[in-house]
Amino acid sequence: MTDKKSILKSASIISLVTIVSRILGYVREQRIALLLGTTAAADAYNLAYRIPNLFRRLVAEGSMTASFIPVFTTYMREKTREEVWEFANRLFWTLALVVAVITILGMVFSPAVVHLFAGKNIAEAQAIELNRIVFPYLFFVALAALAMGILNCFHVFGLPAATPVCLNLATILFTFAVVRSHFKDSATAIVVGVLVGGVLQFLIQVPLLVEKGMRFNFGLSFSHPGIRNVARLMIPRLFGIGIGQINLFVDTRFATSIVMPIGSLAALTVADRVMELVLGGYAIAVATAILPMMSHQAAAKDYESLKKTLAFSVRIVAFITIPAALGLMILREPIIRVLFQHGQFVAESTRLTARALLYYAVGLPALATVKLVVPAFYSTGDTKTPVIVASISLGINILLNIIFLQFFFKRVQNGGPALATAIACFFDFFALFVIFRLRYGAMGTMEILRSFGKTSLCASIMGVACWFGNYYTTFTIHSRFLVQLLVFAGLIIGATALYLALAWLFRCHEIEEVYGIATRRTVGPSDGYLEP
């Protein structure tokens, strides 16, 4: 009960902050869509932005943070305060050096990098220039990710989760004419805003790091025991996360292939942003909250608690994402039309994006739960299994992309990369979950399946109601934005209320469990150092 209380409390804080960030993220994407639409410039911007983000996930938020947290939590349990912060300082400056080298290489060899990532249907010269401007974003966001990992280990989640707000606000600012007019075009102004946002993401966390004990004393070390342990864990994770980023690379190549309509990459990006609103709202919040907890449980060899933590988190996230997926699939066109169809983002842009969103939404529950199962393996020190499963998933993704492009293009069109990703995510989840269950024993699988069954039933009834609501409100015939917005809001609020009422009627355990935990007074796990 204490662990569940802690997960829900931490996830709620992260979720609240992340929802604010996602709302600002929507404003950011809406401003970008308004200025660029699904034009060739939009594809060039999205390609330029994707490349440093890929490296960010490789060396920062992905492998480094996931590897650092288990090592740092062990130091907090077994070492003195001075040893803990010596390790943190050394890792900070060593990471800064490594990422600085990657950043400089990325800027110098930008033409080769862009050529590697892009298909033939891209404005390559513009993408190269934009990529050079935005690449230093990687340096600052990598340091911000390390700061986030340190603060999360102290059960500080609010401020780190709020750092994307800085990115969103800076980018939004640079889309307005008063700032944009100082640059040669809108795409250039936007990437400069991204760079400024990356700097702020790191700087905003510095005061709290100093308060916790970080002094930023300069010192490079590749031989420090803690850094060596992080590196040892990172190497296989680099392959695992790298495989995931190769999936992104594959999707980018196929989205910019010559047969795809112009704007397909921009449409995929906008659809992905809508997906992130759901994932960031609660699924990623839960994943962020449970990683330090599972690391503590694994360090204490308390595998029974670890399994209960994982099973509970999977049920809670599925309870949110299954109805969300159905809602996104059924209401995809109203969602895109209301949120983005302005300025350069025209009706054809809505159709392109809605198609991509349909296929992305198919995989939403799997994508969310994979983000819970992979940290469970990491917390036990097993970095090989996720890599092996991800390698197979990569092959599935490539094969499906080829099949959809060559044989089913008329059916799926620009949604092919999204559908391939969705199917590969389902393979990831089922393979990892079954392996974890076989390795560590019973973890309430029947309870999870019953929960999935009830959730799916409630979501299906809600989905039917959504379809009829969308049909009988004749959303598409309304031309005035205010009318569209009111109808759209009514559909979303009505669907949510119906789903929650059905969940209560069918006695879904998740509602009762969350309510029961919320009304109990329990104390979360303590945090601190081993005192000398």
C-alpha cells in the first residue's frame, strides 16, 4: 500500500506538471503548424529537429538516465554524502565532455547526417542548415537529463517534469512576428527557439541541485567506480535504445520516400505529438515514478514488491490508455481539425495527419506499457533481454514498412510507418512481459487480464457512443471554429464521463484501488544517505 501510494502521488505530481507542459507543447506545435503546415519547409524542420533528439535519447534521457539511477540509488544506500556527490560531480563533467564532442561532430558533418536520415522527398539544403543551428540543443538537454535523474532519486519529480515547459515557452516566443522578423524565415526562428529552450531546461534545475548538495566541482574521470558502473550498464542499453532510434530512423526514411506525399513527415510528427499528450499525461508519469522505486526494491532484493509494483503500474496505465486509444481512433479527424487546422495547416494536412494518428493510436496501450516493463528489467541489472527483444522488433518494423509501402500503399498511404511501429510495440510488450513472468514467477497475470477485459469492455461501449456522437453531431459540416470547439469538447467530456461511469458500474478494480489509496494516510518511502 505504501509503494502504491508513493507511485500514485509521484505520478500525479508528474502528470499534473506534464499536462501543463503538454498543453504548452500543443500551443507550440499549433504555432509551428500554422507557420509551416505540411509543406516542404515543415518536413525540413522536423528532420533537422529529429536528429539531435535521436542522440538525446541515446546518450541522455534513454541509456544514461536509466543506467545512472540504479547506480546512484545504490550509492545513496551504501555511501556517505561526500562520496555520493563526488560521483555526481565527476559524472557531470565527463558527460559534458562526451556530449560536447558529439555536438561538434554533428554540426561539422551535418550534410552527411541529413543525407543519411532523409529520403529523396526532402528539402535537403534547408534541413542541413537548420540541423547545424539546432544541434547544440543536444549538449544542454543531456545535462538537463542528468540533473533530472539526480533529483528523481531524491523523490523530487515536479521541477524536473516541468523543464519541457521552458522548451515550449521559448519555442512559442520565437514563433511570434516580433521575434521571428529578425530571422530569414520561420523555420530558422523556430529552431533557434528550440536551442534557447534547451539551455533553459538545464539552468532551471541548477538551484535545486545545489540545494541538494551538488557543487559542480570540476573533475573528469573515466575510471571512477561509479562512472564505470554507469558505463557498463549503458553499453548494452545503448544498443537497446539505439535499436529504438533506428526504428525512428526507419520511419523517417520511409516517410520521406519518393512515393509519399509532401508533408508526410510533418504529419507523422504532429500525430506523434497528439500521442505524447496521452502518454505524457499519465503513462510516462507512472514510468518515471516507478523507476527509482523499482531500483530501490531490486537493490534490496525485494523482488515480490518489484513484481507487485510492475503489475499495479501496468493495470493503471492500461486503464487510461485503452479508452484513450479508441477515442483517438474514432475522433481522429475532429481532434486534428480543431487542434491544428489553421494558417498553412489546411484540410489536406488534416487528412494526412488523421490517417497517421489512426495507426499510431492502435499501438498506444502497447507503447505505454513497454515503457513500464523495460525499466523493470533495467532495475534488476538485466540489460540484455530488452536489447534482444528490441532487435527482433526492429526487424519486424522494417519488414512491415516494406510490406506496407510495396503492397498496401493505397490502403495505408502515409500511415504505413505508424502502423508498423504500432505492431512492433505490441510484440515488444508481450515478449518482455512473458519473459519477465517466466523469470521471476507469478505476478498476478490473471488479475491483469481481468482488468484488461473490464477496461476493454467499458472502452468499447464508450467507443460506440463516440462514433454515434461524432456521426449525429455532424461535426464536419460546421465551419465556424467556435462551434467545432464546443462540439469537440462535448464529445470528449461526454466520452470521459461515460467511461468512468461504466468503470464504476462494472466495478473496475482500478477506480476502487486509486480511491482507497488516496483516502488512506500512509507514509512514502524515505530518502537520504547512509550517514557515516
